[in-house]
Amino acid sequence: MADRIRVLIVDDIPETRDHLAKLLGFEPDIEVVGAASSGAEAIAQATKILPDVILMDINMPDMDGIAATERLSSQVPSAAVVMMSVQGEADYLRRSMLAGAREFLVKPFSSDELTASIRQLYSREKEKAGRVVAAVVPHSAEPPELGTVVAVFSPKGGVGRTTIAVNLAVVAATELDKKVVLVDGSFQFGDVAVLLNLNPKDKSMFELVSDLEAGGDIDAVDTYTVTHSSGVHVILAPPSPEMADVITPTGVKRVVEALRQRYDIVVIDCAAWFNDTTLGILDLADIVLTVLTLEITSIKNIRLFLEVAEKLGYDDKIRLVLNRADTTLGIRVADVEHSIGRKVDNTIVSDGRAVVYALNRGVPFVLSNREAQVSQDVLRLATTITSNREPREEDHKATQKGKSLFAWR
């Protein structure tokens, strides 16, 4: 049997300690090895039993959880702390992370949230320990392989950009077995959380960048991701539009560079307008998936964007994705290509019934309707990206051959 995760519970309320112990008692891979009623008692126990994970309440009478975590970081560095609090304010989160905590749970939380946090934290700490061991073992001086940063962008809203970004990330994780993180880069009005039916407390790009600006460790970036049931890790947009002002291009750059060291693919759903932050993301991207539709306003904006992109040096990394490519709007693909002066690299069919139904349920259509042509088109797009090759002519033709005669328009 694999090693069990050894957990120490620290809370000054006996009923809470008992409740947490009972919840974890049902998990075959988790073992509660101790319980403490104060920060001082937690330190004394942790130095003796050396737990893997410590569940630490933030408010305790003699020594609060933040002070205890600071002591534990130096005395028992192998123990990872999950801070628990009824207060979910960003200030508590920042102080906890600066003290050395690696997770933050807002009470009340579910059993699934608790166990997922413990397992993810334990897994991350094991990976970190493995990297430390590897660093001291002689090896060839080859640089680490970095993940691919894919920016999904369109100079016009309403073309399905976010839908493509979300389903692209999910299909890369579920069908291509890639380690994927999805970043909602539309910081004022991001919709990634809605499409994935996620509603976390105090886990967004706002808290992450705020922590970095306050001197936090970039290695804590994983703490701010939310894990979707598909396995995709997600960094969400702030819950309020005004919080976007805190997110600086420098902060976003640090986050993206850290993510590409940890994940095979970093998918970023960009806002539909130019600003310093969006330009910074496009600068960092290895691939810029530029989405357009068979509408005259979309085509006009794409043409203008391509002119700017050439001046900015983005031309070689842009791949044009024609969404709803089989709609009958009187504009042919050939007309589009002639107008913008370049070929369309990938096409995705129109399937309003499957797409809208999945969107309203908060379930990506590549999961709810895997065999649909629209899902197969997104899978083909993901395969092209992950295989690091240019799209072939047969990729373009496959969509036209495989589309359903009964596609809903």
C-alpha cells in the first residue's frame, strides 16, 4: 500500500478537531497522527511526530496560526501547512502565505475541498522535494524543458474565444494527457469560472499578484490554482472588475514564466482589446490562437490586428482559427483568406445546440458531447499545438468532410 499522508490537526475547539478527524478517517490514503489545541502545542507535537500536512486554525488564544506557522517553517520545514479561517479576506491570505502556509481554506468547507487540498499539497511537496534531490545529484547541464504558452485572442468579442480556450485546455488534459493550466486573462469580465462552474473563495489572479507585490514567493503560484474535475488547473479572473487595476504586466509576466516551468501547456484566455497586460501576454506566448468568424466586423478587425501583429513581431506565432466555419452567412472561407491576406490554419464547425447546452450547464462540450464534430475539431487543434507542428492541408479539409449533415445553425 502506498504511503499514507500523515496529518496533524490544530484547532482550539474540540468539536472541530473531532469533526475533521472523523472526515479524514474515511480516506484510505490519509492518517490523522495527532491533534493540538494551540499553536504552542502544535509546534511541540510537530517536532516529534513530523507530519506531512498540518491543518492549522488561524485564530487561537495563546499563539495564532500565523505565528505558529512562522515557527514551524523553520523548525519543521518538511510539514506543509493548510491554514483554516472563517475570514476569507485577501489580507489574511497574504499574511498566511508569507508566514509559510501553502493552502488556505475558508470555513465552512466541504469534505471534498479538504481532502483535495491535502492531496494536492502533499503531491506538490513531494515533487518539490524530488527537484531538490535532483539538483544535488550530478547531471548534464541541459536546461529544463519549458511548457508551451498558448494565448487565445481575438480583437472582437462574441466570436467564441473563451469557449475555445476552455475546451482546448480540457481536451489537452483529458485526451492528450498533458499537464495543463488555464488562465483567465480577461481580468475585468472573465467568464472562465462560469464555463467551468467554479466558484472558489479568494483564489484568483488578484490574490496571486497582490501576494507577489507584497514580497510573496513565486513558488506559491500553485496555491492560487483551482483544480477542475477534468484535471485542468485554473487561475481565475478577479471576482470584481475594479480588482483588475492591481494586476500589473510585470506581475502577470512573473506568473506566466512560473507556470511554463510547471505545466506542459499554459492556455491564456486574453481580453478582446489591447492594453499593456494583454500585449505582455502576447509577447510571452509561443502560439497566439487568433479567433475569427464569418462576419464582416470580425474580418475587418482581424485584418487590422494582423497589420499591428506584423509590426510587433508576432506574425510567425499567429495561427488563425475560424470558428463556426460552416455557417451559411454568404461569406466564403476563400473570401476571408483573400481579404486578410493569409490562410486560415484551423477551422471549428458551428454546433450551437451542443455548445450552448454545455455552456449553460457549466460543462465543457468536449466532456459532455465528446463525439460531436465540434469536439473533434477542438481535439484536432489541441493535437496540432501539442505536437508542435504546423497545421497540414488535410487538417483544414477534415472539418469539411466530417461535419454533420444535421449541424444545428
